[in-house]
Amino acid sequence: MKLVLASKNPKKLKELNDILSRLGVEVCSEADAGVDIDVEETGTTFEENSLLKAQAVMEASGLPAIADDSGLCVDCLNGAPGVYSARYGGEGLDDMGRTRLLLENMRGQMPRSAKFVSVITCCFPNGDVISARGECPGTIAFAPQGEGGFGYDPVFFVPHLKKTFAQLTAEEKNAISHRGRALEAFKVKLEEYLNK
């Protein structure tokens, strides 16, 4: 089975293929499916935005489409940046700029507890929808550590591993990450769906 990923992020594409290939599912990019659309994320929840993206790419490609909406929710910032994680601080900032802004906004704030959230949604041309949510608790480090990952990974610290997401191997990260957990739950639902 082939799914189109409603994202232009090559790291996300690799991560989804790593996990879903075990089901015999191939995830291709929008470009591979001949689609190039930017979906406006107008939802106020990860669930709404994930559905918006999957639906738009499914309609444009005519193929089942999978979308992930994820973000970082920091307790002392009332859940921010949340659904705005990728747009935190406005258009002009890159991953490093958003991370610096986050650390600046948290200066002197305690506790530093946070969680990464991911919602995976798959929309099929026949109208069926499968969705799953995953969360990973952690804390926000005082400074970036590690070279791996992307986004806020260098400051998202996992206490029981004593490492940030950016210090984990891909295998370690996939085993505990919000996206890994959402994908594991999604995989179970997809398997049931395919065996109907």
C-alpha cells in the first residue's frame, strides 16, 4: 500500500518509512505523487490540523494521504508553542531561532516540564479516516545539547535517559518519541483496517 505524506519534510518522510515499512506500507513524498500544495493550518488542535493536511493531499493526489501534526507544549508557557510550534515567533525564524526564543521566554521559569505531542491522521479516498495520538513527557534544558534531530530536539530533555532528543540515536528516539508512539498506535489501527 502506498500513502502520500502531507509534508515536505524529508526527515519526517524517513521517520514514517522506517516505522511503517514493516507493515508493507510505502510512504512517498508529495512531489513523488505530483502534488505541491501548502495547507493552511487553521485548526486549534493537533487533531484538526492533521486532518486538514491529510484531507487536502488525499483530495489533490487521489491517493490515501497521511499527515502528522506535532508540537511542543510547555507547562509554564500555558501549553505554548503548541500547534504553533513550527511558526513560533513568526515566519522569519528557523529551528535555531525558534529554540532561542523558547529559551528566552522561559528564562527564570520553573518547573520546566513539557511534552511533545503528535497526531497522525490518514485519509482514504473512500472517506475513511484513521487517527492516533502519541505523547512524550520531558523537560526543557537550559541550553541546546546534541547534533541530531530537528526542531526543538536539542532542548527537549528526557530525564530517564539523561539526554536530549538531539543526543539520541534514531532508534532510541523512535522508541520513545511522540511520533514513534503515535505511529505505533496508528500502525495497530492501520493493520486492523487493512485486514477488514
